Amino acid sequence: MKTKLALLSIASVVAAPSFADVQINGFANLIGGMTLDDNESVYDYDSDFNFDPASVFGLQVRGEVSDKLSATAQLVGRGRDDYSADFEWAYMTYALSNTTSISAGRLRMPLFKYSASLDVGYSYHWLTPPDSVYGIDFNNIDGVRIDYSNYSGDWEYGAQFTTGRVQADTTISGTPAALELENVLALSFEVTRDWFSARTLVARGKTSAANEEFDAFVDGVAAFGAFIPSASTAAAGFSVDEDTGTFFEVAVDIDKYDWFIGAEYTQTEVDGAIIADNKAWYVTAGMRFGKFTPHITYEREEGDNAAQLGLVAALPPTIATGDAVTDATWAGVYQIASGIAAQQALDVDAVTAGLRYDVEPGFALKADVTWYGDQLNDANDATLLRVGLNYTF
């Protein structure tokens, strides 16, 4: 029913007489994969061949209301969501001048180099971008974005300012939670000249994550403040409630057509929260031989849980209040806190070797192999084989 209603909504937009010009574009990423061992699981794939984790189908409609005002909507169905179609983009754009425009509504947040075309697999050489950098819980924002682009000599440059609010699903220590980012401010800048391009972005916002089970644990820690002075501090540090989060990104690319090399780096920090500081990056390179593009990518992601371990270190493992139930309850709470803090550590890397074959304009076949390694737990190591096609129209 949701899909039918969404399609009817698009049809009504297309049929509206106020739109002098309507453009309809679509894309499809049909990607299947499996790990090569029964005990392996990575990126939601296991040893059973599966199309759901990364397959995406989308339809975008853009209508010109006037020579300055346009409306854009993008309907997307993802395999991991049983292909239920949802409007991920729905915004209006007004051209203030030849160089500046302003957009409002639900739109793509320009966090990464490939943010604007993230769902359009045909636009890049991988089957999916490196998960270490791109594997975040949200990509869209409800708000306003100002785009500016210009040139100076042989240089083209542009900037984007984005503000608004984000609501998405996330996890806290493996448990589903509701993520909310408020008062988001993001500024990006990009330059291009011939075969060279570079961009950077800085963003910040108030971060909250709600989960009944985890919130009950935090309240349980705080309840021991009368016996343990550091318990209140630990409870505040474990919670994720309007904590200031910052995000930084930088990307550099050299594309000489016959060969290319690129890199992207991100850093995420949420002050005073259980979320560990995160650093992620990748380096990728490839060559083009007619319709064939072999490529290789190395990626790495690290989570520094020193602050979380420090909160636990300030707590006593046991207490002696004279009440056996209270003392035993604290011992259990302490063990849970220790486990949660330890889980925030992350040190993973992956090497992906792949091949792209351009069948015709707008249609590409791809295959890749990823060797995933967890430096903290070898049991999570896996080898992933994926094949797929990308299509646009």
C-alpha cells in the first residue's frame, strides 16, 4: 500500500499543469553477494547468496515551476527494507542568481564526496562505496541548503551551507535506538581543475539517541550517586542526550582518465557521550582499459574508547553499603558498564579488488572481492564476494 500511494503521489506531481517541464530519471543497483565460509558474516551478508543488503531501486522526478523555482522528489526502495518505497528527497529549489540557489525540504546532506549520487551506483567504480567511511546511519536532512558555484581562471569551485534536523534509526551497544540530530550546521567547500579535485566539510549538531533499555541502564547508574560520587558523572557520560557532535571530512582525487587515484578521510566526535571518537579513511586506485576498469581499495576505521574506559575506571567494582541486594545490584551494573565501554573500541580494515565493465552508456556490470579484517577479534574476519549491475535512465 505504501508503494502504491507513493507512486500515485509522483503521478499527481507529473500531471500537475503548473509544471511546464518535468524530468523523470531512474536508477537500479542489483547487487548480490555471499561470504566464502559458513561462519563468516560482514556488511549484512553471510554464506547464503543474498540480494537484499545493498540492492536499491529509485525514481527521481524534477519539475520546473518557473525559470527560477523547481521541485524535486526521489522515491527509493531498498532491499534491506523489503523494497518498501519511501520519499527520501522532497524539496523545492529557488535560483537566487546564476551562481547561488537555496533548497528547502528533505534533501541529501553533503557529508561525503559521493553524497549526491550515493544511491546511483553507476556514478562510481565500486559496487558500493567503502563502508568504513560511508557506512553511517543517515544521509538525509530536513532543512535548508544554500549552494554556491563559480569559477576563476581554470578553477571551478563551490560551497554548500546546510542546516536542519535529522531523525534516523541507529544502535547503542547493538540495541536499536532512535537517533536525533538538532541544530545541525554544515559547511563544505570543493575545488576542481582539469584532473584534480578536492573537497572538505565541517559539521556539528546536538546529538541524542533514545532507547528504553539503555536509558533504564543509565538511570540505574545515576541512582547510585548517593553511594558513589562518580556514578552521576558516569551516567551523564554514558547517555546520549543533546551532546555536541562534530564531523570533519576531506577528500582528494586525481583522475587522468586512463588511471585514477583518490582518498577520503572522516572524523566524528560526540562530546560527553558513550559514542567513541571515530576516524575512518580509504585510498582507492584504478585503470581504464576501454570498457574495463579494474580497481583496488584499502579502507580503515578506528574507534577510540579511552573516554568511555575512563568513566568506568572512576567507578569502584564493588561497594559495601551493608545491604546485600544493593551491593549485588551495583556489581551487576558495573559489569554491564565495563562491557558497554569495551564494545566502543573499533579497529577494522578491508581490501577490495574489483572490476567494472561498461556494457553501454548507463549500464555497467561489476564484481568485487573484499577481505575484511577485525584487528580486535579475528573471529569477525571474512571474505566477501559480490556481483551486480548498475543501471540509469
